Amino acid sequence: MSDNPGENDQPDPADPTDSFEEIIAAETTRDPDLAVIEAGSRTLRTQGGPPQADVPARPEDPEVDKALREVETELATRWGETKLEPSVARIAALMDVLGEPQRSYPSIHITGTNGKTTTARMIEALLGAFELRTGRYTSPHVQSVTERISLDGAAISAERFIETYEDIKPYVEMVDGSQEYRLSFFEVLTGMAYAAFADAPVDVAVVEVGMGGSWDATNVIDGDVAVVTPIDLDHTDRLGETPGAIATEKAGIVKQDATVILAQQPVDAAQVLLKKAVDVNATVAREGLEFGVVARQVAVGGQLMTLRGLGGEYTEVYLPLHGAHQAHNAAVALAAVEAFFGVGAQRPEPLDIDTVRKAFAAVASPGRMEVVRRSPTVVLDAAHNPAGARVTAEAVGEAFQFSRLIGVVGASGDKNVRGLLEAFEPVFAEVVVTQNSSHRAMDADELAGIAVEVFGEDRVQVEPRLPDALEAAITLAEEEGEFAGGGVLVTGSVITVGEARLLLGKG
């Protein structure tokens, strides 16, 4: 990473000649998983829209910002999240020298292919509404690395993030010196999260796996409740080429005598997960049998649901998120919290309905079907695999009455990009292909070649720079006139969505 620029070196927000490349070079010449794109919307038209979820920006205090950048720089010297060595030996060693902080609180552990972060946020909201102090660990982040570690529903401050890192740094270095490989970026962050939760202290931790389950760094906890969101094909080079094979790895979070909350799964994945539950004497609750979505209808800004939980029905529950998949995430989250409180086992009565309604009404999930602008409407969604793209395409059609939807797609080169584009083909009138700042990003021209095969040449536009891609898409959406109902969906990668969110003035 470059040195923190002095005041005279900062880009002028009022100067439209500031290039996005210069901002990227100045602020994010480091591991892209840590990148926070310090850019404003200098080229886009007037923006508006409803209040958005709170996502931390850079610290205003220059000394704190400098210290945070130093921590980010040190973390960036470690293996990134795409370089893995399938073992929990290093993180276990770190937990040992830290005094096993992850065992000082109960936990809910979440794996699956899609929906993990949003489900974690819902679980966190429910637990908080019942006056429990929560810690939440999720990944990747949308804009700031500090988002990954939350206390009481809010990302920890930059100051606390720095303090936590400095507290565990000597122990990290001790483990580095005793292992064949140094602790990775994700392993250090996991250690920081577990230490921060113990220091708070929290009543319960809500932990999302980074990848897989058995050898994921988070798997040094023994979750009282294990949650498995829908499993589909992603990271097939590391996890397996069928849902069943992937489920074998993800089943590793199911521990002895735990309760397992299973979202609807492919048959082969369900068989693997149920067998693991039997092997470790875990209790299982399955979506569609023990719990599920009874009814749902589109409402202003979200949807109104009736959920069947482990303790009975919960009616008239408003969720300010769009799409059937979010209702299913809500059912899974509710069942997980019921299981945590012993509903359906130790206690027959359901959770307090008014508290449940209050919790769900307050849920936010940045970068997941998030409206960040009106006239035309711009929606951000971090779908990055075919399964995620399919549910997003369905949700957009249900929640918005766009007469013309323009896609902005920037994807990672290690994903099933063709499958993702094919899922969006029926709903995109045109697609603007681009690329984000990550070294993992697929080259825009390469992405365009695949897009032309899927959409046809007349429906594809190439804009390698994301600001230009957003501007082009907004222009295309406005071609039918101010009141024609055109919209823009930015998708393909969490990094693309995070950078677009900042460019559009959110964060």
C-alpha cells in the first residue's frame, strides 16, 4: 500500500478530472480483500433514495486512519482469502496461546453457499431484540474490513479494531514462528473476532464460515446451533463438484449434540448433512418440515410474511428486504434463534411475536438487493454465482416494475461467469460489462466475449472503468424518458458492489 497521502495530495472532490485509477492507486495498492475504494461520485447525476444500512467509512481522525492503514498493510502481507491450506492447526494454536477465547460464549455457526451473511444479520437482530449482547463475524466486507467484526449490531470502531489487532499481534507472531506457514489474513481476523467477543464480553457469537466448514478457520468453535443455508455449486475447485461433495465439507461445523437448522437442500446434500447429524447425535430441524415460510406478499420496501417456527406461527412479520430467498433466510434465522432459546425442545411456547416483528423490521443487509438511488433506480446485489443470480433475477422481477433493466456486471475470474450471465439474460435488456479493482477481477474484454455469446452483440457494452460503466448504464436506463421505469442492477461480485456503493455516495 502506498503511504497515506498528505493533505495536499488528496484528490479534490470538486475536481471532475480526478481519475478513478488515481484514487485506486493512492488508496488501494494492497490486497483487494482489504480494499476500500476512496472515491466519491464525481461523474454521476444527482442521487437520492431511502436511508441505507450503516457501513463504516474511513476514520475522520487522520491519526486513526493512518493507524488503521498500517494494520491493513500488515494484514495484506499474509495469504489472501483465496489462498488456502486445508487445516485448522494454525488457528487452533492461536486460540491456545490466547487462552481459548472462543469457548467463553455460546455460538451459532453458519455455513452454506448463498445467504449466509444476511441470515447472520437476521439472527443477530433477533438475539439483540431479546436483549442479548451479540458478536457477529461475517465475510467478505462490502466497503471496510471493520464491518467483519460487529458488536451489538454495529461494526466495531476503527480504534477498537486497531486495539484488538495490537493486543493479539505478539501471539500471532509467536504462532507464525512455530508453524510451517504463517497465519493467513482470514485466520488473523478470525482470531481478532473471537478475542474481541471475549473481551466485550458477548452473550452469544454469530459466526459465518469463510469457505467450506471442516477446515475453515472459524471451525475452532463448537456451535450450539449449526445453520446450513442452501448449498449449490461454488468454489468447486476446493470444495467439490456436486452439492453432496460440497455438503461433506460444510457438514464439518455440525458438532456433538448440537442443533442443526437446515435450509432447503438438494437431495444429495441433505443426505450428507442428515447422516452427519446422526453420527454426532445432533437434533435436526428442516425447512419445509419443522419450520418454513407459510405465506408472503410484496409490501412497500420489502415483504410481509407468515413464518412457521419451531414453536408455532408468527404472522404479519414485515421484512424490509426483497425476494423469496430473503423470506427463506428469515425462516432459517428464526428457527436458529428458537433453537438457541430451546423452543421446540425445552420450552413449547413460541418467542414473543412483537419482539420478533420488531427485530425483522430493523434488518438491513448492505449490497443485497439494496436500492441506492432513484430516478432511475439503481439496485446493488452481490450475487456472484449462478444460484445467487437466479434468485436475484427473480427478486428484481417481483419487487420492481422495471420497463427496462440494465445490468452492470463485474465478476471474478474464478467464478462460473457464463452461468451467472445466463441467469440474468432473461431480465437484462442490455448489459454493461466492467471490472473492479481486484486482481481477481475478470478482464472486461474477456467478460464481454462471454456476454456476447449469451446476450448477443447488440445487447453488450464494454466499459472497463466502473464509474464509466455506471454512467453508461444510467444513461441507457433513462433513454425511455424520466417516467418510463428504467432501472440498473449492479452485480457480479461483492467487490464490484462495494466500489459501486461508494461511487454512488453510500459510505
